Amino acid sequence: MKTSDVVIFDLDDTLYFEKKYVESGYRNIANICAEFLKKPDQDFYSLLMEVFSSERRGKEFNVLLDKYPALKQEFSVEKLIEIYRKHEPEIDLNAGARDLFEQLLKDGVRLGLITDGFFVSQKNKIKALSLDNWFTKIIATDFFGKDYWKPDSRSFSMMEEEFGKNDNARYWYIGDNPEKDFIAPNLKGWNTVRYRNPEQIRFSLNPPSQLHESKYEADSYTNIFKLISNNYDY
């Protein structure tokens, strides 16, 4: 096997299911509201998840404040968003993710992570998932500014600088979102894999164009490993 093999992962809905982060954040908000109004936290949590699962997604905190106007004495939509983004999430890696990391590392593959999202949120997710245990290089693009978010290519170029770029280097990017994840690595000639699972928020999303399409799709971490290992030179 060549030592130049590099696999870069996306984070949200690729290594853990994003809905679990939403649930964690809404549990935190519900607990705060329950303490403020002396009501059961489940009342607030159920409302937030109901809106999240509806066509009103994105308006969860507006609906919450409209239903419980007494909360407006202490909270605004902006304040609730800030609390949500800064909370320390109770999340875990999807089943099989650790095994995939260990298999790749055992075979000499080098691992990296590129993730979009507000920096404080991504930092807290990375800490909660202990991703420093596996990844040589982690880039939370928002650290550099929102214009670095995918599909911007600069974070991918940083990975090439970190791991080296030559004729023998084989780069893979594993993501979930066909709207933005695969454009930059496709243009760079990387192998791109869309991990697809019905639990993902964007599971049914179709690529807007051929450039947005991943080269491969996989429905499990086992199949991701098989896909990568079948392309190794032994």
C-alpha cells in the first residue's frame, strides 16, 4: 500500500447524525425554558422538535416565543440561537465510524476532517466526539471566515499542503451534502464518496448538477472501507 493515501471526512451527518445535535441543543433550550417558567421541559422540547420536523423548520424559536410570550422577558430569537450554538452537545459517533477509522489507520491511511458551521459549534462537536484521537488535521472552515465554507476550495488545498500532493497521492473526500461537499474535491481530482443513510437530513437531496455529484456512493462505513481498499495498490 502506498503511504500517500489520504481520506478526508466531512462531519455533520457523515460521522454522526445531525438530528442528534439538534435534539441535544433543543434539550438544552427546553431545560432553560423549564427553569425560567417552572414548567415541564418536555413541553418545550416537544414543541421545538415538532416545528423542526415540519415545513416551519428554521422558525423553531419564533414559534416557541409566540407560544410562551413570558419567555420574551428574558430571551430573544437571537439569544436562543446563541445558546443553541454554544451548548456542549451530547452526541456520539455513528455505529461503525470508530471501526472505520481504526481500519484505515491500521492500513497506513492518513485522516483529516473538513467541516463547515459556526466555529464554536463545530469546536464543541469535535471535542464531544474526541476526533483529535484519529485525525491528523482538522479544519473548521469558519475559523477563517464564512467565505471559506464549502464549496470554497481553500480548506482542501490546506489538506494537500499538510499531507503532500504528488502523482502518487490519492485523496478521498467522504461527505453527505450534494449541494456543496463534492464540488471542490471533484475539481481537484479527488475521489469523492457520498455516504447515504435514511437518518440524514439531506438523504433525499439530489445533486443540482454533474459537478455536484460524488464519484461514488456508499450506504455504510463497511462499504466505504471496501470502496477505498479496492482502490489501493498492494
